[in-house]
Amino acid sequence: MSVRFDLSTRGHGVFRALCPPYGLPMLDPDHIQELFSAFGAVSVRRMFGGAGLYADGTMFALVADGVIYLKTAPDGTDAFVREECGPFSYATKDGTRQITSYWRMPDRLYDDPDDLARWARTALAVARAGQAKKARPKSSRARAKSRKR
């Protein structure tokens, strides 16, 4: 059984999402761990009124308004578009919305643990690649500049 939400009352524009039975079960760590059981161990950390989903210390998904969003690279959004899923967005204090690299998880994955595991592995790989990019050593010029301070 699925419940339909209209998130337009929360400042997210006209957007409807299908979620598993809701009473904030999506924020329940046990429910999330069960959902991702075919993928592997997942930890849930609350943040900004939602939650981050982590595998081996790397955030690969987030939960906001009872909807799971998976991390994706710019060249990986086609699969989400084919599933008619949109990117995560949020309102800022000046009223604009920022789009992040997290896209709504396809509804069918709530009932397909093996395919969910495949999508989650892809999201985790993207997140790890982003971490590796940030962890690259500074150039010799940047190191010299930081030593002068």
C-alpha cells in the first residue's frame, strides 16, 4: 500500500511522490536499514529536519519530507529522468531553490530490494568519487601559498 503526498504546501512546488506507509517511517532507522538490507549496512544520521544515509561512513542518500534521494553524478541523471524522478531542492532564506546532486529514488525500488541495491551501489560509488576528488593533494603552488600564512 502506498500513500500519496502533495508537498506543494511545504514550499516545494507542485510535486507528488509515492512513499511506503507513512507516519514518518522513512525517518525510522530500522525501516531504512530493512529497506536497504540487500545493499548492506546503512547508518542513519539526522540532519536539517531530515536524515543522511551512510555506508562505511560515506553519505550516499538523504531523506527529506519522507522521500529518499540518491546521490548521482551530472551524467547519471538520465536514469532518474526516465523514471520520472526529480532532483532534491530546497528553499533558501532569499526564496531561491538550489538543486543538489541528489535525485528522488524511483518508487518501484521500495518493492525491489535487488534493484534498490544496484542503485544504492551506484550512488555510493558517486559519493566516494566525490570524496576522492576533494581529497586530492594540493598543487605545490597552493601548498607554498598556505605556508606563507
